[in-house]
Amino acid sequence: METNIETLIFSSLSAKDLRLLFRSEIEAFFLDNPVAVIPNAPPTKKPLNIDQAAAFLGISKNTIYGKINEIPHSKKGKMLTFFEDQLLDYLKSGRVRTRKEIEADVEDHLGKLGEKKLQA
């Protein structure tokens, strides 16, 4: 669906078409205006409160409270504090390997087994 946003009359669109239009416009905006997040920038050492940590992780505060025994944090009195570098390590620790990575490991392992049999 090609629509010029400047001349669009929203009331004539269905909810589905409106969502598609907004999605495409938002995607185009971010492609044209890269955000200030640098992919390999070092995480900040600035402490985050629970709202900021929830936004950083993309989960709700309730989820953080439910997983508080596994999410790295500091606690001073009733105040929970989080740090980006620790949260990134937490996220990386749960990384699931891709099918290609697993297949490469299997091929590597089988290749080593074959080499051992030839040497024996």
C-alpha cells in the first residue's frame, strides 16, 4: 500500500491499513535517521532504576520482580539498582545458539572423530 502521509485522510482508512501505514512510516524514519545507539558502544556504568531496567530489557517491572533472583542487581534498603553491563551479560547468558552454529559444531566434532580414527 503506497500512500503519501502528507495528503492522507485518516478517517478513510481501516484500522489495519492505518497500522500498516504507521509501521511503514516509522520504519522509514528510523532507516533515514539512525538512532544514537551505537551497536558496539560500551555499556554505561550509570545505575538504572527498575523502570529504566525494565525498558532496557524490554520486559515489565512485574517480570523483573518475578525473576529478581536471576537478574543481577544491587539493593540498598528497598531501592533496587541495575547496571547496563550486568544486564547485557544476563541477556547474553541466555543466548540460544542458531541452527547453523549447532550444525557447524557437529560437523567439526565429526571431522575430529574421523581424524582420530585415521590416526589410530
